Amino acid sequence: MKIDIKALKENKNYIEFEELPDSIGFKVKGMELSWPVQLKLEVVRSGEHYICEGKIITRIGFECSRCLMKYNQSIESEIRFILKEDKDQIILESDEGENQVQSGRFFSLDGLVRENIVLSLPLKPLCSENCKGLCPSCGANWNLTLCECKKEVIDPRWEKLKNLKLEDRDRE
């Protein structure tokens, strides 16, 4: 995904990219990104600056952290940055305050797109908010079946604490 800085018009520009994940170097262990990555940008010239705002859209295959089933989830991320021409260099200023410098007339956005996708990933992927997870005893997926396991298994090391709590209630 490269912007040709010389091809940009004086006022608004609308740019769309669609790339395969391999072409932008996106590889994260445990996640499958086999859908194209779309980048839709609106570029507005303001003096010597190009203000770029847009959206990154893709789908990623995850493994649910509760039931371990594979599922796909859409990922959308807002992106905003400023490009500035300075002699034979193009400087990218992002909201995070980090500047990237590239020479020539093309500016590659692959690194910025990868970073935004990674920052949009869920910390704890869930196939649904109502995912019931796995039975801790037999490993059955509670979303698909019910098991006959005893639900309340008390660790014998904690048995004395349970009795203490009951004694305190009896005193009140």
C-alpha cells in the first residue's frame, strides 16, 4: 500500500487499497488473516501537509479463549496521519507522535496498517459474549452440550475455610 505523493490533487483525494495480508507482512501466531485488508483514505491538502483520515477493514480468524472453537471476526480501525513533503523525503506524522521518513515519491503504509490492525485485536477473543466455555472437569463445550459432571467441586485444602465462613454466619 503506497501513496504516490506526486499524484495527489490540490484538494480532496479518495484512495482505496485492497491487499492480501502476506503482501503487507501481517503474520500473528494463532490468528488467521486470509481475507484482504482494505484501506479507505480521504486525503486533504493543507499547505505543504496532506491530512489523511480513513478506515482499515478486514476479517481475522481467532480461537475463542473460553471454548477454543475457531471463529471469524470483522476488524475495523480508524487511521489518521499527516504526510509532509520535504525536498526528496516524505515525513509521516501520526497521532502517537512518532515520525517516519521515507525517500522518493511513494510512501509505504504497510507498517502503519499492520500496527493499527494489531492494536485493534481483542485482548480476549470470544466467539460470542454469551459463550459458556468448557467444563473444567470433562472438557465438554457447554455451548454444544451439557455434561453430567458435578458442578461444585471443592478443593479439600479449602474445606476448612468454608466451615469458618458458615460458623461466622451462625454467630450473627
